[in-house]
Amino acid sequence: MSRPGHVTAGRYAPPAAARELVAVSADGARLHVEVHGAEGAPAVVLSHGWTCSTAFWAAQIRDLARDHRVVAYDQRGHGRSPAAAAYSTTALADDLAAVLEAALAPGERAVIAGHSMGGMTVMAAAGHPRFTEHAAAALLCSTGSSRLVAEATVLPLRAGRARTRTTRAVLGSRAPLGPVTPIARAVLKYATMGPGSAPDRVEACARIVHACPAGVRHAWSEVLAGLDLDAGLARLTVPTAVIAGRDDRLTPVAHARRLAVALPNCVGLTELTGMGHMTPVEAPEAVTAAVRELTGRYLGTAAAPDATPEPSAAPTSSAASTSSASSAASAAEKEKTA
């Protein structure tokens, strides 16, 4: 398929895969899967978010593949995975399970990271036998488990039913996004990224998001509008870290704080000052470091050999602050009483 759109140069240009394969989900949906890095290296599985593709993880793949085997796949209807007949949280779980079965050896453990809808995929799959078999730890990145539309602050309106209805209509629009223009970049940056996001990061995100077919974007928006994975969080018992941007308008940081409280085995909450929703692109070093910390602790890997961080275009205000689950509990409690 020639559908994928992405930048072709720089750190956000996706690297070539060592091999590609097709995973077949429970309902027959076919999923494009890429494997990067050396066979036999510790495994990381990356699940991207709504309107994105494997290209969204370019910075993480390039870094992690030096000493990990990185598996990334296109969610159904995204990137090089064809559109499917059904879209649901069950499909998300089944698709991840199919990827794990196709790309990993029986019983092989991996750190599974999900951004936005990819994080919801991890939550939805938590009780699946394939997830139980393969997940050593998880990273939930810029995501939430419920009340997504009601709490989104993409539109500058007062919270309430009118904002919820309007937000749902805007996010679920069937209209094509069209070419990536200066206005399109400005709108995407406002809605999904921090105010200090560098132009190359905005461009990388815009190219990916605008390549998502309008029908697929709409179909998944309906699933996200009715999302309720709160009860399923109890099944996500593997060590799980949470990371989010404090300026996220799509899944405000309150979602991350609630996840940190509700997860049975939360091993850390990291809040990124000045970052929006697209944290793997906006703060690539921080997200990659979070994955590396999990592989080091739960797969027994060391830091990357001779690792030299790439220069970052992020503003100085993008420094990460890490708080414990108990701090998150306090923040969540304040939210309830505010």
C-alpha cells in the first residue's frame, strides 16, 4: 500500500525495518508489522495512537533498535494495515494479541508501550491470554481509560454537554484533512502539541495524521467517544509506567494521574512540562528513556552501548518531572473536590 505519509529525512523519518510480516487478527483483519533490530535481542512492542502509524515511533525505533528487537505495527485502517469491517476495543485487544503471537516466540517476554489509542489497546488487551504470556511490563503514554471526549480541552469552551457534543463532532468529522498547509500545521499544533513544539516535530506529526483515511478516522473516533476501560484496569497487573504531557488537550494530564492511582502495579508517573499529546515526537528522549528503564528492570537489559543523545529541539521548559503514584492520588483527590 502507498497510503503512509511521513517525513523522509531527519530523525522523524522512519528507519527501514529488518523484516516485515502480516499478523492476522481474530476476525481476519490483516495488520502490517515491522521488526527492527537484531533477532534474539530483548523485545519491545510499540502500539501507536489514533490517526498515526508506525512512523510515529521513528525516534524510539531508531534508538532502541541498537540493542533491542523492536516490533511496531499499524493499527487496523492505519498506515499499511487495510481498513476492516469492525472497530472496537475488542478489536484493539485482538489485534495486539495477533501481533504478539506473530512476532514473538512462544513465552517470549516484552515491554509493551502504547501511545494514546495504543495505550488503550494495552488496557483492552490486559486480560487476553497472549498479553499475559508475553507482557513483562507496560508503558502507557498520553492516554486515558474513559471520559475522553468530555474531558478533552481541544475546544476553548466551558466544560459541559455543549462542549462534549461539539468536540465529538469535530474529532469525528468525516471530512478529509487535505494537504498539509501552514494553517493545517497551526491547527494540529494547537490541538495536539505543546506551544514550544519545534517545526520539524509539527511537520512530522502533520504528515502522519493527514495520511489517515477520513473514514477510518471517523470509525475509530466513535469507539473512543464511548470508551470505558476503567473496570479493565484491574487486569493490567504487570509493572506499568505512565507518562504524559502537562499541556495535553486531547487527554489532559488528569487522565494519567487517575491511571497511576487505579493501576494495580504502577511503577511511576512522569509528567512532561510544556508537552502536549504527541509525546513520543515532542519529547522523544523522555519516552525512549521510559521504555529503556522498563526493559532494564524487567527484561534485564543495560543502557544502550555508547549511547549519545541526539540534540533536542525541545524548549528548556520541556524537562520531565516524575512523581509517585501517591502524589498522583493526591492530585486526583484534589480534582474530585475542586
